[in-house]
Amino acid sequence: MGLADRDYTRNRPSRGGYAGSPAGVGWSLSGWRFWSITTWLIVINVAIYVLDNLVLRSALVDSVYGVSATGSVLTAPRTPLEAFGMFSTHLGFEKLEVWRLVTYQFLHANFWHLAFNMYGLYMFGRVVEAHMGRRTYAAFYLVCGIFGGLLFLSLNLSALLGLSLPGVLLVSKFTPLVGASAGVFGVAIARAYITPKDIVRLLFPPIDLDMRTLAYGFVGLAFLNLILAGDNPGGDAAHVGGAIAGYFFVRRTHLLRDFFEVSKKSEAPGKKKKSRRTPGRRGASDDEVDRILDKVQAEGIHSLSEREKKKLSEATEERRGGR
């Protein structure tokens, strides 16, 4: 793949603002060959909701939701994807079905649950993705969701063990957890770090708030509701867990680089790539430029060293000169 096939001149944000778009709300997609990760996440969540609640609604399966006073197991009908993907202490911890820490993030209890989460992802995610790069952003989003599930699990276990900690209402190991909220809260905290002074108008009440106030205000409400044992302690635990992960990993994105490493194929031992240079021209080889462009796409342009930025600039000028 050569320079003509790659889009590496995308605008990137800086602390306190976002170049290339007004008020930090997004960027132009005209040069993109593929959908953004944010778009993919929204489409996948909507598709799963439609599939599970409309197409598969008649194919209900029995799922355990509790134990009676006599010790007998109680079951209730659930849609197939919900039964397979929802997270609970019983399923994810006792039965070691650890994949549920990821799958629960793509399930939603009802239409409004889905709509609010996808709106939040759309509002916060585009700028964060542009800052991090597609690959790192995808890892960041999933990791925030995983940490939301882990905090839910921790508080649930503490309640079951009789410890006096927030979330004491989570007394059933069968309490289900679904929703993208943990990942969305992590992305919101990341957006507050990247563009803290961006102004956002709330739908209700219709007031303007800067991004930092909005994001930390939502997290504060979730935390307050959690410690006061509100009506959604499981969801609030996931929200706070996702936000904590977002705060930590947006400042340490290098820790996410190997998240998808298991899917990479290693090159055969002793086999080296051959450098391809354009005949009669000086500058970085095509392989080196491709490597740099892959890094920009995966981790954002902020991840490049000064040497890599120089090579990319030289290759760009070289390409322009050949037109």
C-alpha cells in the first residue's frame, strides 16, 4: 500500500481545543474510506437491539434469575442474545463466563436505554477517536466497559459477603448488568481531558456547559446515587468503574497498544521485509511510511516520534513533487 492509498492528514486535537471543526464537535469524514469506530459501535448496538427484540423475540430461553426460600432455582424467559451476553456475578464469576464482561456492553434493557447511550457515544466519541486513533480508541472503549463490569462485580461480592460498602443493594448474585454506559462514561471523561473547554448545550435543561463540568457532573451524580443506594446501583457502579478507567487510560494510552495483540499474526522467524524505494527518489521507503501511517491510524498522530514525523513530512513532499 502506497501513499496514495492512505489518509494520514486528518486533523488531530490538542489539549483545550480541537482543530478542524467548530467547538470540537467532530471532523470531516470525506477522506475516510471506512466508517469510524464510533459509527461502527453505534450501528452494532442498534443492530443487536433490533435483532434481539424484534427478530428473536419469539425464541425466548429460560435463564436463572434467583433461588427460592426452599432452595429451588427460579428461571425466567429471556431473549437469546440477552441470555448469552448479559453479565452477572453468578454467570461471569461463579461460572467463569468471562466473555460477558465484553458482550454485556452491547445489550440494552429498552429503547431509551439504547438511545441515550448511543447519543452520548456520538457526542463524546468522535473527538476521542480522532485523538487516540481507531485501534487505541476501540481498545479504550472496551476496557472502560470491562472495568465497569469489574466494579459492579466487586461491589456485588462485597454485599454478598456482608461488607459495609457502597452498592449494598446488589445482594443477588443473579442481578443482571447490560448496557454501553460504562464505556460511554469512560469516553466522556476522555473527552473532558482532551477538550475540557468545549461548550455543549444540554437537551434538558437547555443550558450551556463546558465539557469538563458536564462529564464530571454526570460521574458525580452516578457516584452520589451509588453511595446513597439509589434505584440503579448496578448501573451506577458500572458508570463509576468506566469513568475511573477512562480517567486512568486516557493519560496512559500506551498501555492499550497490545489489547488486540492476540489477533496479530507473527512474521515467520528469520523472514524480513524488503524495503521498497521509489526509483530515482530519496526519502522513506514505502514500508517505513506504511508503518508510520498504521501507527497514526491506530494510536493517533501524537504517538509519533520527531523522527517519524520528519519522515512522514518528507514522504508527503516527495509524493506531491511527483504529481
